[in-house]
Amino acid sequence: MQVLGIVGHSDSGKTTLVERLTQRLSGTGRVATVKHCTHAPDVDTDGKDTVRHRDAGAAETVALTDDGEWYATGQSRTLDETLDDLSPDYDYVLVEGYSDANIPKVVLGDREAADPVIHRTPHGADADLDDILTAMEERDPYITLETLVADVKRDPDEVYSGAIATFTGRVRAQEGPEDPPTELLEFERYDEVAAEKMAALRRDLEARDGVYAVRLHHKTGVVDAGEDIVFVVILAGHRTEAFRAVEDGINRLKEEVPLFKKEVTVDEEFWAHER
């Protein structure tokens, strides 16, 4: 799933750009939208932003306030939790607002926004959609464990499978009680080489007897303490093949894929390969 934020002042054409992008993207995939609200919206009133999102082709719209209220269902929900829930079912999510969120963004006018910013333009009505979509497709997709599990379940050989095994690696906050807490990890990679190594590893694992589908994903950029980093998902005939492939998959990924890790603790920061 590709995620794109649209941020700007109230008169910058945010909703207009969301409408234009939704109309374009709904022709190639399923689109959901998320609206950042500063107060309780009336989501079913004609002319309101969320209604405009739906009228443009969004299959689902969600309105979130700063206190985490999800007005589409009345459930408490953060932006990350919302994206996690949407990711297995949608190809695109457009997020209107959330200038501080760690998602790729289009910035309208002179609004300040946290990185990553992939495009700037004066107004949503005049934004170049081709440039925006090209920049969006160059970013890593938004991947969750649930996304990958749903993907392997759609494999043609799923009918022969009796096991799905998964591994999730996460940012450990501390090695022990005396260890200085880790605040975040930052990952960099050689994109082309890493993609080739991941593809080769996937082919090797899928060539094993009893293994039908493999999905591997490692995040890049900043990952905070407690957050997930890497996923391995194996669809197999039996648990023995599944467990072995999961273990080999994560071990070989760490050994063979060129990823570089910087650790930031409360006391210092350092690149792991230099220690």
C-alpha cells in the first residue's frame, strides 16, 4: 500500500488535491482517505471534506482528531493504527493533514512539515499529479505483517498449505536494566543491490519442497523503540518446512542484504558496523 500525506493551510486546496488524486488512483486500485480534524466533524454532511473524498471515488474515509477519536466508527484510534488496519485492503491511502507524521508528503504553499517531503506546490488545484505520483511510487510501500500474511493467502498454491509461519523483528529498547535505553534505529541500504539480494533469497526459499510462498520486508529510515523493523512470512505445507524457512530467511536476510544500522541511545549514536 502506498501512503501519501497532503498538508497545507486551510485555503491551500488540500481537499481539492485529495479529490484529484483519488479520482486518478481509483482507476488503478482501491483508495481510502484519512482526514485530520481539529474538532468533531459531521462526516455525513453534504459538502464536508470526507464526503468529497467519497464522491471522488474513495472506498472508505476516516476522520481522526488529535485525541485519537475515529469518527467513522466511534473507536479510539491513532494514525498509525488506522494505516495498519487499512493496509491489507487498500492499494492507496491519502492522508489530509498530519504535517508531523512520518509519511511521504505533498506540501502546499508555505506550510511547514516534517520530512519526508516529496513534493511542494503552491495550491492543490494546480498541482502536477504526474510529478506527485512518480515521486510517491519511488517511496517504499507501507507494509505490515498483516499485509504480507494476506498476500501469501492469495497465492495459487494456498490450497496445499497447512501452515503460515512469521517472524517480526522490532527495535529493542534495552538489552538489560543497566543498558542505556535506545531511542531509535536508522536504517540505510544500497537499493538496487538490496532488492536483488532480497529477490534471490525469496527465490531460494520458495524453491524448497513444501514451501509455496515467501514474503520479506525490511524497513528503512527511522524506526523508533518498540516499533517493528523486519518481517518474514512463509506459506508452507507443514509447520516443519515453515519454521525452518522462517529461521533461514531472517538469518540470511541479516547476513546477505546490505543494510546499515545507526543506533541512537540516550547517551550516544553510532553505526553498528563501526563497532
